[in-house]
Amino acid sequence: MGRVRSAWQTPASVVRDDPTPTLRWVAPAWGVAGVVALLAQAIMRLAPRALEALQSPLSPLHWVVLGAWLIFMARAEGWRGFHLRFCPRVIARALTLRVPAAAWHAVLAPIYCLALVHADRRTRVVSWAVLLGITALVVVVSRMEQPWRGIIDAGVVVGLAIGIVSLFWHGARAIRGTPPPLGPSLP
């Protein structure tokens, strides 16, 4: 039984006739690498605060909240947010950059992969709302005192780390020929 091609995938004839097959992976790699770098930068900024909180004396309440928060963030942010929604869409959008519709899509590949530009209206609005919401939460959490700030940051670090692993997992599957479970949400 033959493999069914999704409507958003690059036609085989375009890929087969491409005189520079290596170059068609530059923009997708740039897009995914930019998203990974963004997530890694957040981990590197938050991890020291989380470790600072964990190295201070914590009460039993702090330990219970920390454990519950880590489990919640691994499931909510890591699994449901990143693995099931965000990462498949990033990879799907990166795959559309193999033959970009416009040069600026390739140049701004990380922003394109984040669906902040050239996405259907709903996806673009959700992407911008999430970005602004995260910015607001960063401001609020940065004003909290330790160990609560570190506890929250520890959960976010766990979720972001799952997100990076998930991006590599979905990317590796896409390279092997298994398309992401979500489409690119193009306009």
C-alpha cells in the first residue's frame, strides 16, 4: 500500500528536480535551530534561579508544591503544549521552507516556524497571544521571592527541556519520512 502524501508536503517532482538538494534543507534547519536556540536560552536563564531555590532550605510545603508543579508542567507544558501541539507545527512549517514561497520566509525562518508570520489568522493570533502571555508571566514571576520563583522556574525548565527533545524527535521522524501529525497552518 502506497504512502498518502499530505497536501502541504513538497511535491516529489520539485524535490527530485532540485539541482541543489542540500540547499533545500538550509532554511528548515535555520528555522528549527532558531526555535531550539530560543528555548535553550530560556533554560539557561531560568536554570540558575531554579537551582538557587533548590539549594536553599525548603519546607515540606515547598517540596510538595515543587513535586506537584514539576509533574504538572511536564504534562501540561512539555507533553500537551510542546510535544502534541507546538513542536509538530514547528516541524511542519519548517518542512514548507524546503521550497519557500518567498525569500523572506527563509530569512526569517525561526519567526516563520513559530507561526508569528504567514500563518492562518487563528494560528497567528494564538501564537502572538501566547508570546505576549509568556512575556507577562515572566514579568510577574520575576518579582516573586525565592523559593517560589525558583520552584516556578524549575517547572518551566522541565517543560522547555521536553520541548527541545520533542523538536528533535519530530524533526528526526520528518527526516525519515513520517510527516508531523499537524499541518503548517498556512493562510
